[in-house]
Amino acid sequence: LDASAGPIIIAEHAYVDIGALVQGPVYIGPNCTINPGAKLRKNVTLGPMCKVGGELEAVIFQGYDNKQHDGFLGHSYLGEWINLGANTNNSDLKNNYGLIRIQIGEDEIDTGRQFLGSIINDYVRTGISTMLNTGTIIGLGANVFGAGYQPKYIPPFQWGIDNTTQLDKFIQTIETIKKRRGKSLGEPERALISKIYADSV
């Protein structure tokens, strides 16, 4: 634990396992697990019940997210109930050190930022060794897998490169995920997900 550059706050029932490096400023939320050998390298915020390994720098996890294995994630924002497969990595700096542009649908936006990784919406899952480019946006419920760098914009509910997940199967998956953490899918959230699906697919 190195708090020389900022505070380290560890909430109740969090567990920091052997060999982990934590450099402040860092907030580790309740019931989080920091896996053996993990590196939390400043400006990391973990909401409740996250499980993290590998290397993190300047990231926010809203809560109930899994990044259990090796891989780098930097200058990124993650919603809730996300699972990043082993060796998922993102780039947060372009090779030419230029400013990063993001794409949302057909719109391209100049962020004015030199460092920007990924913005990942709720219930996203990535496969083993997924590679995410600078300024990648991943929509709600996408299941991301496939060789090489992924597209910089991945729409909601996309399955792999060319397919779309089925709503009923997606709901079943969410119910399974939440049950593992002692939670359940409420009717308001179910209705909201169904509306987003209808509007975007």
C-alpha cells in the first residue's frame, strides 16, 4: 500500500490478497476482492462487490464488475455487472500521441483528450484476450469476442461481430448473474432493458 501520492480507502469486508500493489488515490468499495499480484496504479475507484486482477490505472467501476485476470485497463469507465474475460486489454494512448476521437453510432466526436480507454455499459461481457482500442464505446449488454482489435463502437446487445443477442436469453443471463451475488432483477429494470432493446435492435 503506497499512499504517498493520495489516500487509499478500503471499505468494509473488502479483501486485498497477497502480492497486490495499491497506489493511492484509490477507493476500494465494500465486499471487493483484489486478486493476488493485482496492480492498482492511482486514480482507481471500485464500487461494491468488484473482483479485480491485472493492472488498472485511472478507472471507475460502478459496481458488481469482474476483471479477475491479467490484462491492462486504463483511463476507462465501467457500468455495473460487467465481466471482462482473461487477458482483456485496452489501449488508452494512441501510438502517435494524438488526441482521441470516439464514435457513437454515425457520429464521431473529438474528445480533446490524449488518454482515453474504454467506456463500457452495463452487462457487457468480453471473451478471452479481447483487444480494445483507444476510445472504444461498448453498448449495453454486448457480448464482445473475436480475433484482432474490436470496432471502436459496439452497439447495444451485439453478439460477436455480426449478430445480436436475443432478449429472452439476455434476461435469463442477467437473472443468473445477479443470483450469484444474492441479487435479483426487478421489474422496473426488466422493463427498461426491454425498452432499450426495442429502441436499439
